[in-house]
Amino acid sequence: MSALHVLDALASAQAPPTIPPTWRWLTKWAYFIGLAALIGVPLVHLTVVRPALRAHADGATAERGRRAVHRIIGLGALGFAVVYVFQLASAAARGLEIDYAEALSPVVVWRYLTQPAGDGAWLGAGATTLAQAVLAVAAVALLVPLARRVPARGGDRVVMVAAPIAVAVTLVKSVPVTPEALAAEELVGRLLVQLHIVGGSVWVGGLIALAALTRSRRHIRDADVDVWATIWQRFSVLAMASVGALLVSGAWLTWREVGAIEQFVTTPFGRLLAIKIILVAVLIGFGAFNQLVLIPRLVRLRRSGQMESARHLSMGHLGRIVFAESVIGVLVLLIVGLLTGSARAQADGGEAVVDASVYGWGAAFLVAVVALFAVTARVASFLAERPSATAST
């Protein structure tokens, strides 16, 4: 008996049937971690680290810093390539309804990817997965060489080309393959699912990348404090946008999958989702503390010339918090891997019904999220402009 068979037997003996097989949640968890590395790290480099280095670092430090991030990007792409192989087998096992061990065969995976379209469908069930695999190969082929020593400028150009391809790796899965998929409700749902995936990938991938940079003993760890202050300020803006996307899409998905408050405690799906929401709330709390307390304090310390205190805050407190956030982010992805079905189905409830009121509440929630973050940004700016004498308090 293979190791996978043993794990599945243990899972079926110790867990309720609503928990997916071991191979399913492990491959799903690893895939989302890999996707965070493939999407999040390049985008954080282009929008956060690279601009900070260009603005405040000398030539040698900027070169070392960019190469350090390139190395993380290359290793992340390599890790994605490994886990994606097992994700393809998982898709084949589910699509062909066969044992996972059998689906590990390249011949079986190819059969799934190229199977003909069914009745009423424009494309075969594996067509979007095949397109995803092609995009994944292209992104990985571009990014993996960055793990080795390459010129910083050339590496940045590669990242610019590969970043949109990496995002397309997940977006292509939302392409409609049946007429029913063109319905407004279905299109909105697919869009919000992808918004959730991309937002989470950017947030978690960025946390992992910055945690790795702050804990490295080389490269930009010893860069000028202005570099790190700019990195934290720019990442807080990017993280806020990612959180906004997660809140809006997450509210829709939660409403679609959970029909009543009590289902958060009476169904396995609801309990897992509640844990995920709590962990995300903790992450948001950390982010708010960074945005409203630590980053304004860092700005005031720099303005008052207390560079040693600013460096300690930038590399000490903020570095430790980001490391803790990255660990929590990985745990959130673990919960995502365990989620299957819906609380509505497990409670024998009806499906979610979308009408005009749902879209109205969704629009109102979107406006509220944008307003909340706009106020947060203004408050953070106000706190940063307080008299410098408060910096040391």
C-alpha cells in the first residue's frame, strides 16, 4: 500500500467525510502557497521593493537588493513548478474520477487535458487546465533562471514580462466553457473568486518575501533605513488594496456558501471557514497596527534624525510582525485547502438566490470598504505628521 493510501485511510478513519482526502487538501494547500510565490513576490518586487531601492539605495546596495529578490522569485517559481505537477494530477483524478495514484501518470494527465467537449460545452473539461499549464510553463521558464546570478536590470525586465503571465495562470481558470457559465450570476462569482485568489496571493506572497528579506543576513538587510521605511509604506498601501479585494470577494463567497449564522458552528465547512475568518481578522489587526502605529512612528523617527531607533523599529518590530503574519498567512491557505462543499449543502439548505438586493448590498459594502480604507490612510498620514517629539514615546 502506498503512502498516499495510508494517509487517506487514516483521514477517513479520523475525520468526518466532509474533510477532503489527504492528497486533495495537501495538493490544494501547496498549490496556493506556490501561487502566492508565483504571483505575489514578483508584483511586490515591482511595486514595493524595486521603487524603494531606486529611490534611496546607492548603486551597489540596489544591485544586491534586486538580486536578492530575484533569487526569491526564482526559487518561488521553482517551488511552484514542483507543486503544480501534483496539482495537475489532482485535477485529473477529480476530472476523470479515478484514484490519485493512477492520476500521477503523465499519460493519464494528458488524457484529462485533451478530452473532448461534452454535450453543450464549447471546450473539454481539461481545456482551461491545459491553457493554465501552458501559461504556468511560460512563467516558470522565465522566472526560474533568476534563482541564479543574473544582472539586476535584465532580471527586472524578465519579472515585468512574467508577472502578467503569472496572474493569467489563475485567471484562465475562470474562462466560461458552457453557455450556462455566461449567466450574470456565474460571471460575477467567477470574477470574485479570482479576485479573492489574486488578492490573497499578493498579500501572502508579499509577506513571505519581505519576511525572508528582513531575516536574511545579507543583501538589503543592512540597507539605509530610508529604503526600509519606503518598503513598509509602499507595502502597506498594496496590502490595503489586497485586503479590500479579499473583504469584498470574501463577503460574497461567505454569503454564497453559508446560509445562516448558526451554520458557522453546526457544519464542518462553517467551522473551518470561521477559523479562516478569525485568522484573517488577526492578519488585518496586525496590518492596522503597522499602518496606524509603527509606520507613523517610523516616519517621525526619521524626521527627527533618530536613525538608530528607526532602524531598530524597521528591522526589529516590523520584521518580526511580518514574519508572524507570513506564518498566519500560510495557515490561512491550509484552511483553504481543507474547505470543500458548502455549509448550505451540509445543512441541507437551499442554494443562494441572487437578486437585485444582493447586488445592492454588495455595492454598499464595496463603498464602505473603500471609505474605511480612505479614512485609515488619512489617519495614518495625520499620525505621521504629529510633532517629532512623540516619536520616542
